[in-house]
Amino acid sequence: MANAVKAAWRAGRPTVNGWLAIPSGFSAEVMAQAGFESLTVDMQHGVQDYQSAVECFRGIEARGALPMARVPWLEPGIIGKVLDAGAMGVICPMINSPAECRALVDACRYPAPGNTGKRSFGPIRAGTLGVYGEGAGYFASANDDVAVIAMIETAHALEGLDAILDTPGLDAIYIGPSDLGISLGLGPKMDREEPEMLRHYERLVRAARDRNLGIGIHCATGAYCKRAFGMGFTFATPNSDSGAMLLHARAQVAAARD
């Protein structure tokens, strides 16, 4: 099955991505009912491991959203495992050079003419999901369908931005506002309004658009996601499952005590 989220990015249509920090398939299933086009299992900072990621993928798939994962680091072993488990997109943190971006793409792609993919074949779960194409069907479509997403979140990455984005096989970049702000001496924060940061966002959006790449950003609120779409971002994430739960619970407690 073609990756509808990748197709939307290429067409410039914005999508909303959910974020799963809670290691629960039921929580993932509940989040998948909210209308997100994709949901990302956060294995870097979320309380997720491989087994909980598999359970979350099941919950996501049951509701028709696209399952993705943010892996802990640029490490081919875990990248291959989350893809074999059914992830249709991989977000990788701290991509700071063309060589690292090339390694990310290679970890997500099977060897084929014209690319340097190094993914090993063994889609133990992904290959049995009829919706994605069984067995040989999965192999034939995976290189096109899996979204490879590099996180740009350091001053070093900004210095080499053009070369990173020119990496063949890259589908999108994802901006980490807190780490990028820390790297630039501004401290951690998500919904940023500093003129310096907004100038960087403008450059990043323009560079991605020039290459027909998707570009996403992590936000604290849906309102800032809408603002990001207005800036030219093609996908955005409003907070996370744990963040939304806490914010809503606090609001309800405050309402009860008011």
C-alpha cells in the first residue's frame, strides 16, 4: 500500500502526527481515534521499548492511522527491527552530517539497483500484514513506502543543511525545537517565537520545499501546529499522549475546584 502521508507531503498537504510516549497498546488505540494521519511511537524519550512499540503499532493499525517510530539513535539494528515490526516511517534524532543521513537511509532501504541500502530482509510482522503487501509484495514496495525522516536539531546540522537534505532517499526532516534552541544558546522550548528561531524555520522550510521533502516540527499545542502549517511545514505534532493526558486532567481538576 502506498504511504498516504508521504504522498500528502509531496503534494504540500499538511498532516497532523500524534506522539506516543506511553507504553500501552490501548493508549495507542485511543489516540488513533483522534484523527491523526500518523502516530509516532517515541522510543527515544518516551517510556517505550521494542515490545511496547509492537503493541502500539497494533493499536494504531486497528484505527487506520500510519504507524511510525522515533528510534533512540542512529543504530541500524533497532531501525531494522521497528521496520520489521510494521513501522511505515522512521524518525531518527540528531542527524548532523551527510554521512549520518546516508547511514539512516541505508538502514531503512533494502539493497536495490541505484541505491546503497543495507536493510536485512526479514519483515517478521510487516510482511504478514496484508494491508502493506505480504512477503515478496512487501519487499517490492517497502523502499518506496517507508518514510525516512532525519531530525535537524543542532547548529552543526544547520551548517551542513544543504548537503544533508541532498541525500538520495531522504523523505522528510523533523525539527526538534528544544534541542535546536539549546544548540543555539536559547534553551529548551517548543512553541518558539524568537526572531532568530523563526528565521531558521523559514530557511528550513524553503530548503525542504526546494527538494520536495516533507518537513515536520514538534509543538506543544495544536494552535502552534496551525501556525507551523502557515509557515510552510507539511506535518506537525501537538504535544504527546502523556502531555495531553496531564493537561486535560489538570483542567478538569481546576474546573472541579473552581
